[in-house]
Amino acid sequence: MAVSSLPTLISIAAQAVLATPIRAGSPYVVKETHPAPREWTKLDRAHESHVIQLQIGLKQSNWDELERHLNEVSDPDHVRYGQHLSGSEVDALVQPTDETSDLVHEWLQENGIEDLSYSSAKDWITVHIPVGFAEKLLGCEYHNYKHTSGKVVARTTSWSLPRHLHAHIDAVQPTTSFFRASANEETYVDIPVEVPASYSPPSNSTVSAVCNVTSVTPECFATLYQTKGFTAVGGDNRVGFTNYLGTQIPIRPDTKLFLEKYRPEAVSTADTYTQTSIDGGPVQDGPLTANQSANDFSVEANLDVQAIAGISWPIPIDSYSTGGQPPFIPDIGTTENTNEPYLVWVNWLLAQDTIPQVISTSYGDSEQTVPESYAKRVCRQFAQVGARGTTLFFSSGDRGLGGTDTCFSNDGKNTTKFLPAFPASCPYVTAVGATMNFEPEVAVYRPARNVSGVIHDLYAGGSGFSNYFSRPSYQNGVVPKYIKGLNGTYDSLYNKGGRAYPDLAAQGLYFAVFWNGTEITVSGTSASTPLTAGIFSLVNDALLQQGKSSLGWLNPWLYKKGHTALNDITSGTSHGCNVEGFPTGTGWDPVTGWGTPNFPKLVEVASGGY
């Protein structure tokens, strides 16, 4: 990614200090207003010389046409099913019109901004400018905001554009987005695990021999989901996972210990999985340092690579580490990266000639922390990935309907409401919930508890209905029926017309993981998601061995045919927001989706879907 030259930065900074008027072809009008969430406290003004990486989303030219192609190649009953698009074909469909591109470039160049970088489709422009200049360019004021976790970022709650650009620019960030890409995992190091109250030992002797509810291993997953006996080839079939926050780095020595114990034939994977640094994301080959282990680095990344490698060997694994840290001048208030990591990662991905057939992401946040316009643009980037034949799995979250004592609107009215999660709420990704126990599997749930004076919130798979994205057509056959069956329960707390999630689920309690040379247990949809990704990479392997294409964007196939190859989960509720929440039921439900994988049936159904 190009970075502005020092002379250019000095010139722009001087304009900001001297309050040089911003030139525009029409008057400035507010483009977007988005309040700061309850968890963020407004502090002082952001330092005017702090440099931010501004991402400008230009209006895409043929989005409707791209969506048509996506739906056709993802519909198992369509003649084009499986005929995924190339990267250049996707780019050509969404590239902005000449008018849009010319007007935006004119605006930037007239204001002295010439060092630009672009996404592959040229639908995103990235510039590095000081906060003081960004304030004048966007007619706003940046303040430092502090999250309850201690994180501090520079944000504004409103920004403007010249009136003539409103129809040509969809989003500009970082401005009003307070999204935090937090990992959806519950880590327990030296904290006693508890057998769930609902647990009964399996009567199936094969399952009971390999499945321990307080430390679940690859052999248990392979037995439970019936991947044993399948021989994968790998080759051009790949599976990837993403890392964010700057603290998540898969550790090779830990992965080696895990595979030596639980999948010895796959131990070479600890040396062969690839690590790609995007925008300064960290990578390393050695063990954790003392400082890293003291700050719990890499628990999530270790969980991801070990969950995938434990089920999907010998399919090659790609690890993506996204930093997104721009050059900046540190100040007391803002010393951290201020950018949204998903956009940096997905735009990098779309610029690659080849990408994995399956990618797992275990991060998310409350949907209302990110402005609707920006969420929709990022979601469209995910759709572009799907059109190229890649399945994107995202964890549904670990707080059920929204956690405990936190379920309030972000519009200043503090209305009690369920809080959907993003990106799980995007209709172009496949959201993964979690289960526990083995015979039968039930919706995952662990109540809030006090451990040595530390209060741990409830753990339940993320569940809900989007307030930003309307219900996609592939859900029309099941979601209205489920809502009708609720008989009005929770009517005022969720959006009946929204995209519902999760789409499916898998085990998500007490995964055996090696971290810092020691075996621990980790729970969360951060566990169920990479496990699901590994299983579906095996399904793709079976398809490719038959000369067929990968599944690609999964949801149309899943809701039309694939759901018949899942184990229906009919026990448990979603929990959260101080209520029991939505119940599971026969067929799809917003707790475990369609259920958990049955590998032989998935291969059978997928093989007959062409």
C-alpha cells in the first residue's frame, strides 16, 4: 500500500494548521451521523498532527449485476452453479464509473492530496493525512474516545462532503465507526472447567471412547462428524484463517506439540502453514516471548490453526495477519491504530490471483457500533469474495443475544433491544454458532460465574436478526415460519425482517489447545468456526477429486439442499439480554442454524447438486 511522502505530509499538515479553506464544487452537507456507543467515553480533541489512514469508498457501478452473477453461480438449481468468477471479472463489475472516479479525484487533488492507493477494483481509495487536515476535508471534529477495555481511538460522530459528492461516495472511515474486532473466544488458563449440567455420557460406545466433555480433541470431532476414513488430497484446495489486533500470531512450536499429541501424521503442518503479513501484521516462527505470554498473545490464533489442522490434514493452511497500522505521530491520547481491519484484509484478498476456497474468521462486534453505510460496503466486499468461489465462515459471537445488562440501543434513547453482531449479520457470509455435549448435541451455554473474584459473563452462541440487512431470499422459506412459531415473544426486541443468523453450528466448548508450551482449554464460536471451516474444506476436497468446483458462497446451497446433511439441534435457547432467548426447534432456528455437520451426507448432497 502506498504511503504519502514526507514533503506531502508536511504540506498537508501546514494547510491544516493555517486553516486553509477546503475547496469544493458545492456546499458541504452532512453525509453521516453515528453516535458513540455506551462503552466509549469521549475525551479531548485528537492531536491535529496524528496521521490517519483514511479509506474512501466510491460508489460501485454494477453492484446489481455482480449480485446476479453471485446468486446464479451459488444456486444449486441454476445452470451456472459452480462457475465462479475470476478476480478481474469481479473487479470489472464493481469498478466505479468514470464520472464518480473523476469527481472524487478532482476533490482530492484540489486539496493537495495526490499520493493515493487503490483497491483492485478502484472502488476504495486510501490516503494518509493528519487529523487536522481530515477535519477540514470532511467538515468534522475528531476526538479521542476510550473504550471500557482501555483502547483509545480517534473518531468523530458526524462528517460531511460537498453536496455533489454525496451520490459518489458511500463511506469514509475511520470517522464514525466504533467497531472493535474482538475475538469470539472464551479462554480458560488455570481455571477449572465444569461439566455442563445438561451433560449425559454418550450411549454410543465409539463416541464415548474418544469424547471427553471437558477437553474435546480432534479424534472426537472426526468421530462425531464422521470425517474418519476420508483421504484428502489437498493440492490446490486450501483453507485460510484471519488474525487481527496485533496480538494474534499462530505459534509453530505450540502447533507442533498439539499435532504430535493429537494428529501425529499431520505434524509437518506446524512447519508448512503459510503466514502472510498484511499492512504490517505480525508473523513469527519461534515460541512466544515472555512479554507475549504475559499478555496472553496468540490464544485465538493457536486455536484457529490447531482446530483446522486437527480435522483437515493434509489440506494446506494459510494464515493472514492484518495490522493496518498507518504511519502516525504518537500523542498521549491516541497511540493505537485507528483503522477497521476487515476492509484492509478483504481488499488485499481481492487483489490476489488465487485465494483459498474456505476462510475462517473468529472476530466480531455489536452491529450498532459500525455505521450502516460502512457495514454494507464491507459486506459487499465479502460478496465479491464469494463470487470468486470462496466460502467465508464468521463466528456468530459468544454473548447470545447481546450479553448481560448491555442490551440497549445506540440512538441516545437507550431502548432495551437485542444486539445483533457484525459481520455475522452480513448475508454474504456463513455465520457459525456453537454446541456442546455429544449425544445429543445441544446449544452451547455456560452461565455467568465468579472465578476468584473475576466475573465472567455468560457464554452462549451469538444469535439474532440484523437491523441493517434485510432478510435474504434464501431464508424466506424458513425464517418467517420460525418467527410465527414464537407467537409474539420478544416482538419489540428484534427486527423480524432482518437477516437471521447463525446458519449452522459445531462443537464450541472446551477445545484442547496448546498455548505457550502448555495444554489448555478454549471455548467459543472462535472454536466452532475454524472447526467448521476445516470440515467444509474436506467437502471441497471430495468435490475437487470428482472434477467439480468448490462450494463457494455457501448459503443458497445450504438453505436449499445442504441443510439435509446437518444434524438438527433441538435442545437449548439463545440466552442473553437477561432473558432465556430464542428456543431451538426442528429445522432452522436462530440459535444453532440448521445444525452441525454430517460429513458423509454433506459430500453426498454436494456431489449431487451439480
